Amino acid sequence: MQYRKDRNGRPISVLGYGCMRFTAHAGRIDLDKAEKEIMAAIDGGINYFDTAYTYPGSEAALGEILRRNSARDKINIATKLPHYYVKNAGSMEKYFQEQLKRLQTDHVDYYLMHMLTDVKTWQRLTDLGIQEWIGEKKKNGAIRQIGFSYHGNSDMFCQLADAYDWDFCQIQYNYMDEHSQAGVTGLKHAAGKGLPVVIMEPLRGGKLANNLPPEAVKAFDGYPVKRSPAEWAFRWLWNQPAVTCVLSGMNSMEMLNENLRAADTCRAGELTEADFALLSRVSAAINARMKVGCTGCRYCMPCPQHVDIPGVFAAYNRVYTENKLAGLREYFMCMGLRKNPTGAGNCVQCGKCEAHCPQQLPIREMLKAAKKELEGPIYRIGVKAVKLVMKY
């Protein structure tokens, strides 16, 4: 495992474990499976584990696994304050104490403001006394380092980075988002301030690893250096010395082992001009096919009308990255085969989803397009038939 350093000079594994996507059955995390994967990750040298208050069951699962294996002191825990729930100074402490209880620990190594959106939001929290609260927690060791996670444009990211004496930050960044989100501009701004940068969505919710368009697959297959699409995406990030740690939501041993192998040998500055040209061809192929740049983060959920927004967009994109039959099949199975269908047709254009979308996507407009593409006569007849057969 390769390591880079945090602001205090402590080693951080270049590969971090994202704890949002533990395997779950009927809404419950498979703790035994997650335990095997986490302990294998620790054995492989990963020392940065990222969770959040709002990831269902994640904090509690991580805390229990670490307790079972007496492994708390072997790793760094990163978790996040749901500041959007904070109404007064007392609620900061309430959520933090609940998180410590879930994690079965007395301190958090890296604590983030979750999805901090703009300077006005930070000012609201400042007015509630959050800077004094953070100062006290850092003084007594309950919080070791403070940071923020961010989705949005580079200008606002730079303003937020300058608004407080942060210890680190977390941004969405990958070879498809080099010039969107905080982007390379934000990355360089943070590096200029000496801020370690943790990367989320390195694979754009898996889209840079799975179901790539044929042109992208052909480009990878024909290249003399043989690496999986996921490894190429990770190495593009690790190639940049300003990147401290790259999170991966690993939920299989196969995925974990592949990522560990790459993290063992990665080096900043290792990619060649030919490597960059390859990734440019892949980017062009993806952009040519994809209709919606949704990462599946689910910040837009829940929808008041029960539209499965990320699911709709996944099927819609599949029409164009694979074929229409594949997209229709996925849409019907995931949206139509339910007592209460969750397709784009449920949308009433309220706009609540767009207020929470990290990608700032025009979700309502795109849902209209998805409905037109996917909810044709065959879909509607199929849904009616299912209701008759299932007696819905």
C-alpha cells in the first residue's frame, strides 16, 4: 500500500474504504460479509474508512466490526455531520454523540461537514456557534481533524476552502469531471493551501468501470498496457500528487483485491502522454453516448412522488450505452414490476430533487425525456398486465 500524508504528517493510505455501499439484504447490512471485507482491507494496508450519519446502518456496522476485532486503533474513521439537520447549537452535539455511540468510539479522526454547499451555509453554521464547537472538540481530542465534503462548481469550492482553517476536504473528481464540479481548479487551490484532498466518485458511481460504450472498451482492449477500466480511473487520480486518498465503495473481495494491487504499485507522475491520449478517447466515447450525468449518489431521494430518480436515469442511460431493449428491460423490472411503480411518469415537477442534486442536473427536464423514451405503449401495457396478474 502506498501512503500520502495529512496536514499533520500522518500517513493516509492512497486507497480509502467508502462505507456507503455495504452489501445489504432487505434493507439490512450483511454484517458478516462486510466484516470479512473490512478486515481484509485493514490487512491490505487501508487505514482510511469513510462513512456518514445519513448512510443507512453504515456507522453502526463499521463500529461493530471494529469492536469485534479490536481494530479501532488500527484505522482512521472519517464521518460527517449532517449539518442540514442542525437547527441550533445543541443539535450539533446531539448528532455527534449519536455518531460516537454508533461507531463505538470516543473520537473521530476526520470529521466533515457533509455536502457543504456554499459560503452562506457555512455562515449559518458559524452563526450557530459551530466554530467554537469544533474548537472545543479538537481541544479535547474528540475530533482530530476537520474538513468538508463538496459538490458544486470550482468557484464556490475555492471560497469555502478560504472561509475557515480546514484540515482537509473531499471532492468529486475523476477523468470525466476534470473540468466540472470542484475539478482540477479546486484540487490545485486546495493543494496550494496545503489541504489534503480525499476523492469521492472516482468511477462516477461505477459508470467508468461497467457498461462502457463499445468504443471505450475497444480503446482499452487495444492498448498495449493491460489494466481494467477501474484501475485506469484510479491511476489517473493517483498520478496527481495533490490527491491524498481515493475512496472506493468496495463490496466484494474481488473488487477489494484488484484495488489493493493497484494501490500497492501506483506512483505520482507515472502516466505517459499515450496513457492520457487513451483516456481522452475513452472520455469522448462515454460523452457521445451518455444522456444523463447522474452518479447514483441518491442525494435527490426520497422523491415525494416515489420516483426512483437514479434508477430511472440508469435505465435511460443504458438505452444509449447498450441498446434500447436493455434499457427497457431494466426500466420495466426496476420501475414497473411493483405495486406502486416508481417511474418517471410519477413526476409532478415539484423540483425538490433539483435542490439537492450535487451535479446540478435539470432533473425535471430529464425525467420528461426519460418518460418519453421509456414509458411507451409496451411499457404501459406491461404495467397493466402485471397489475392484473398480481391483483394489484
